[in-house]
Amino acid sequence: MQKLHTIPIIILASMVMVSCSVMSHQVRSEADPPIPFQTLIRDADKYIGHTVILGGYILEIKNLESETILKVLQTPLRFGHDPDSKKRSQGRFMVYHKGFLDPEVYGKDQVITVAGRIIGTAMEKIGDEQIPFLKLENREIYLWSDYTNKPLYYYYPRPYPYYRTLSPYWYW
């Protein structure tokens, strides 16, 4: 009898987990499970042709004749595939998109989630350092409009001066 109650809960939980992504079902089903970003950069040759879902903040956009290249500051993805804070970045990646992307829409500091095939790595000089970039061929891009990076936790007790309410019985 106990098992009959847990089956609907498991089905409902899995439906909620699957429906919270911004990527299409087809791309999610073809994508590899999350792999640490440093591993992807270090072993990029091993993962060439694999589809991954990454996110971050656009650093630069370059429109060429037949494609657009986005340089992105990678950040870990949270529950709904939304990128975390820039402070948690583990590196950078480039997205090669066939066609034109408007630089006014996909501008600096815009937040995106990208599904793409790994096509290798590239090195770029930033200051005095050579920085490795993971290279992706775009499959799907989701641009987060009006993105605010909210923490996933709730402060309790609430910080001063909000810990008191207007109720005379706030201590109950």
C-alpha cells in the first residue's frame, strides 16, 4: 500500500524537474549530464561532438559575414538552467551561431543559456595571460530578459528593520 502513494509523487516530481528547463525537450534529451566546466576545457578533445548546456554572461559579440561569435563568461547553472553569479565563473566559452544576432539584443552583460556541440578549444590572450576558451556550435540559445540573480535561500530571521511587523502580537 505504501508503494502506491510514492509512485504518483515520483512521477509528479520528475515532471516538475523536467518542465523547469528553458531548453527544448529534444536538446535536453540529447545533452550530456552536467560535466564540470574545467573538465570540459581540459578534455575538450574527448567531448568533441557532445551536446552540453552552459550558461553565463555575454562579454563580446562579433558578427561576421555568415556567422556570429559570442564570447561568454561561464557560470554554473542553477535549478531552471539559469546562470549563477559572475563570481562563480570557472572560465569562458565561445558560441558559433550560423546567421546574424543583433548586438543590441545580445549585448554585453546579457545573460544566456546555450545548448551546443563542443567543437574544440581556443586560446586567447587577455592581459598577460593565455586563457582557454571552450568552443561550441550553437544548437539553441535562451536570452534571459530582465534577469536578476536572486539567491536561492531565504533570510530568517529577517534582517533589521524588517524583523518586526505592524502587528501588536508579533512576538507570538
